[in-house]
Amino acid sequence: MTSRKPSNYGKLSSISTVAQLLSGLGQFWLSMRMVLNKTKAQREEIATKETSAMLMIHGADPTNYGTLVAELSNQFVKGKDEYPKNMSSTATMPELY
């Protein structure tokens, strides 16, 4: 027996994609709210740590860690920030990958 896709499959697939994006936006705004409750100095420290960690990951050897960088980037686009938040976790991430 062959399986047939329903006639509205494309529309259902699109609705699922939109739902995933909205879920990601909700997570983003929740994390933003937590950051905005910090002082300016605390926000700057968080931004510096996270930016440094992200730059270190993106500067990794693409031959060995290109898939890791692509996966992190794809998850980020979907609203799931799985980038390491500091340099120590960044240093261990490639070893675990």
C-alpha cells in the first residue's frame, strides 16, 4: 500500500514551519527579557562573553568543525541558541563534538 500525502500537505507543512518559527521567537523574547533586567554593565559583559565565544566557534578549522558551525547556525536561525555562552564552554565544545 502506497501512502498518499493529503491534498493540503503543502499548507500543513507551511503551518508547521510558521509554528516552529513562532516558538523560536517566543524563546528569543524570553531570553531578551532576562537580559534586559540586567544593568548596563552586566549586559555589556554578557554580550562580550557571548560574542567572543561565537567568534571562536566561527573561527574554528572548517575542515574539522564546519559541520558543528553549520549546525549551530541552523539552530540559531530556528530560534534555538545553542552557542556556548563563555570561552571555557567554547573550548570544550569542539572536543566533545
